[in-house]
Amino acid sequence: EPEVTQTPSHQVTQMGQEVILRCVPISNHLYFYWYRQILGQKVEFLVSFYNNEISEKSEIFDDQFSVERPDGSNFTLKIRSTKLEDSAMYFCASSVSGNSNQPQHFGDGTRLSIL
Amino acid sequence: KNQVEQSPQSLIILEGKNCTLQCNYTVSPFSNLRWYKQDTGRGPVSLTIMTFSENTKSNGRYTATLDADTKQSSLHITASQLSDSASYICVVTRGGNNRLAFGKGNQVVVIP
């Protein structure tokens, strides 16, 4: 069964540095998402992406964050000037359409640790 | 506010026994409710989805119920297996913007 894949599985970065988290969504999916889960907390929506542009973003997704689909397969989340509170598990998800009855398929996440 | 609350936070059950997990939500307008299973170190995997008109849905040994009037859902696990040890997350889709609201999860540990 096709899967969403994320790399790296674990990223350790010094505070203030930039990080890029990578995701390869399922090939025939058209909608892409990023979520984060701070340790012990709920999963939180960051951003959704369709047709090469952001379709919706949460209040968490400020100017520090950006997303890009640089080619036909990768979907990236960039965090500029990382802060300690950015430490979290970041999940990428994709869905075949924006219909709410279509499930979002999640990757296994990237654990981001900011030192 | 659009919240999803789950109980119990965690539970330990003996292999072969049944258990029921609870989810209460205040998300409005409501589109659908999903239960996801998240194994340790893995991403969430969808188990069931229910819309407003559905009040029960099964997926193997997992049975979900939905009472849209009281805004409550449950997930029943029958004849638990060691592989059922995971976090079970209740996720409600908000109508209109299709934004997902996540519960904190029920941590289930099945012991032999």
C-alpha cells in the first residue's frame, strides 16, 4: 500500500538555525498538509497546500514557516531561525481530494529537537 | 471553542479483554468524526470515519459509535491483542473549512 514518507526521522538543530523537513506524499494525492505534535500535547494543524499554493494555515504558521513543492514529488516545510519551542514531532499528510470524507494519510513524522 | 476531549487518558487491559474509549467534542459545525490508531513512533492511521447520519461503524475488532446529538463517540475494541497497544486519537472534521481537531488520545496498553 502506498505510504507518505518523511525524512529525516530525527533532526537535531541549534537554536537560530534553519531546518527543512521533507515529505513525499502518495503519488496520486493532490492535497498536502503539515501538522505538529509537541510532546504530550495534541496534534495541531499547521498548513494545507493545494495546486502549488497554501489553501489554509493556522495561527501557529507564522512568517517563520514556509512550505514548498519544489518538484513533482517532494513537499517541504522550512522553519527559519528555529526556537526551542519548535521542538516537536512534525507530521506530513496527504489526501486524494479536499473532500472531508477522504482520509488524510500520515507519514511517520520527523522528530525535531532544538538545542 | 472547537475542542475534542478523550477519556480515559490511559488504560491497561489484559489480552483478550474488551475496552471502550470515549470522545466528547464541541466542534461546530460538524462534518465527520474519525478514530485514528497511532503506534509508538509511527504516524496516525485511520480506523473508522462517521458522518452525521451514521451512529455505528466497524473495522474488524474495532467498533465506533457516534451520538451527534450529545456530541459523543466511543471506540470499542473487542478481544484485544498485544498489537492493539497504541494511542487512539479521536479527530473531528469541522464543516466549512475541513479543519481537523484532534483529541489528545487514549493510550492503551495490552498485557499478556
